[in-house]
Amino acid sequence: MSPPPLCRFCRTPLTQTFVDLGRQPLANSYLTPEQLQAGTEQAYPLHARVCGRCFLVQVDDVVPAEAIFDAEYAYFSSYSAGWVEHARRYAQTMTERLRLGPESLVVEVASNDGYLLQHFVAMDVPVLGIEPTANTAEAARERGVPTEVAFFNAATGQMLAARGQRADLMAANNVLAHVPDINDFLAGFRHVLKPQGVLTFEFPHLLNLIEKVQFDTIYHEHFSYLSLLAVEQVLRANGLRAFDVELLPTHGGSLRLFCAQQASGHAETDALGALRAREAAAGLDRIETYGGFTPRVEAVRDSFRSFLAKVKAEGKTLAAYGAAAKGNTFLNYCGTTAAQVTAAYDANPAKQGRFLPGSHVPIFSPQTVADQRPDYVLILPWNLKDEVMRQLAFIRDWGGRFVTASPETRVLD
């Protein structure tokens, strides 16, 4: 028997399973017809564990980052109107809060296609995006957002600082979970951030994942699953500290954590202390809290499988909306096939004409929904449920109904 893996932060042996989702393909690796025909799709163990020392939840490190975030990464943030609006509000708020202007610099790490920085550009605030995927970086440049193609880490931070690029504001939205070497990643910020600069992280809150059984947010691309408890330990180890926090509805419940250099003058808010107390009350600092998650995940899977059997017995059709990574984890854990889910609709042209990894469900433009007229539409990105139901309200014209599957399968009226 091989020894247990080590915690990616504190190097403690990981002996406690959080949930084991079996072997799965990469959740954002959508197949071309040629790749599907070749039959060479790879699958990797998707096993999440929790560290008994620092309580960082993490998946086994089995896939190199370069295999996930390649030159043709298929996720473009701007295809979600709700997410772009979320970014616009952030830009407006932070510009006012920090009094940003033409002499300031905003740096976003994992800036994707410029969905956020474009709003600062519109307010004449200088920006720089750091983005490892070439195709999304090119889309950002076309929006007028200067973007460097690079993975952010200590070396990248030192390079930017040597060029005199020091930031008044740094943003890192939904990226902290994506880095295999969390220490090297965080070490880069202290080089770029000005002495009194502000750094904000947004990430799905582990407490919501547990309470709402959001196991479908677990996939190889997400190396870590984050609580305030764990993140504060990693920050301190890398010369940073948190001083404020906001609770956000995005991605099923996220934190926006405000951070700064350890020696900065930013005063800690009551909101941060309240969240620490809430996590302690929920038992996130006790290893036994994490042990009961697997049976709850299995119950979600069994509920969906029962619904699939009902759809088949009725002779009806089920399609999915949103070729989302979380949906791929869910469908593959449930063992779903293209015979059970006949189509997936997605607004991203980079995904259309391809197939979902694992389940091999074909992906179509949303314009084809009215042609195919499915009886049920399963909303895979459940965090965008209201937006999707507004966009596809016309399915009710032929008696179509919406379905969500977390934390149990429900047909929505």
C-alpha cells in the first residue's frame, strides 16, 4: 500500500477521506467529434481528503496544471451575463472605496477574457491581467485589457515588482482553489501589492459545500476547497492577513475576503470575527465534521438516478442546460450517458459541436432548444438557475419543465 498523500499546504499526511468520486475525466476537457471517435479520453482519480492539522480540503494531485489550463481552455467568463454584472458592481464599489484613478493600478490574477478588468478600463483606471490560458487572454486584449500569459506565483510576482508594477488593488476571483502549489501562489502577492494595497479573493465557501451537498463543485481543476479557517493559515504563512469579509450569493455561496500585507494599517472588521465564530460553531475545526459527507453525496446521486428511471418509464426526453464543469462531475458520478441526457445547451461557441467529457452528451447552441423540444431541462449550473429559467421560459409553451438535482432532484413549477 502506497503512503498517503501530503497536505499541499502544511505537508501533513492526509488520512481522512472527505468524498471519493471515483475516476473522472477532466471536467473542462470537451471532446471534438474526432477525439470522441478516437476513444482516447483519459480519466483520473477524483478523491477529496481533509488535512487533520490545518483542515484544508483538497483533491489528490494527479493531473498537471498544464493539462487542465491549456491553450484552448473552454471557459469564458463573459458568457454569463450575471457574472459580468457581478464584476461591474465590484469594480464600481472598489473604485469608490479605494479612490482609484488614473494613477492607480489594478491587477487581476486569472483574469480570463477581461470580464472584470474591462470595467476598470471604462473608468480610466490602469489595469493588468495575468492569465495562463492563451485563448482567453487574447479575448481580453481585444477588449482593451493588457494581459500577460503566465501562471501567477512567487517568480511572476517578483518579475512584476522588478518592472515597477505595484498594485493598489489586486483581485483573484475563483482562482485560489485552482492552484496546486498554494504557498507558491500566495507568495507572489506580497511582491506586487503596495504596502497599503488591498487584495481580494473570492471563492466558494466550504461551509456551503458541506451544508448544501455541493459535491459537484469538486473536480480536478479545483485542487482545494476553502474555509476561512484554512485560508487564514495559508495567508499568515505567506506574509498576508485578512481584515474584512463579505458573504456573496455567487457559486452557491462564496466569500469575498479582503486581505493586505501583514504590516499594513487595515483594521480588522467585526464581520471577520463573526465568520470565524460561525465556522467554529459548525465544527470546521474538528476532523469528525468531515466524515459524514459521503452518505449525503450518495443520497443525491440515488435521487437523480430514480428521476432518470422515471423519465425513461414515461417515454419522455431529458436535456441539460449549461455545459458546466460542475455538471460534468455530477453526471459522471451518477454514471449518466448520452442515451439518458440527449443534449446539453450552452451559449459558449467554443463548446458547441463538442461533447461533454465522460457522458459524451452532445453540446448545442441554446437556439436549438425550440427545435428539439425536450420534456425536461436539467439546469447543471444551479448557481445560475434563475437566469437560465428566464432565458428558457419558452419551454413551457410545449409543457417543458425545469429540473435541478442538488441537494436532491426536483422538478420546478
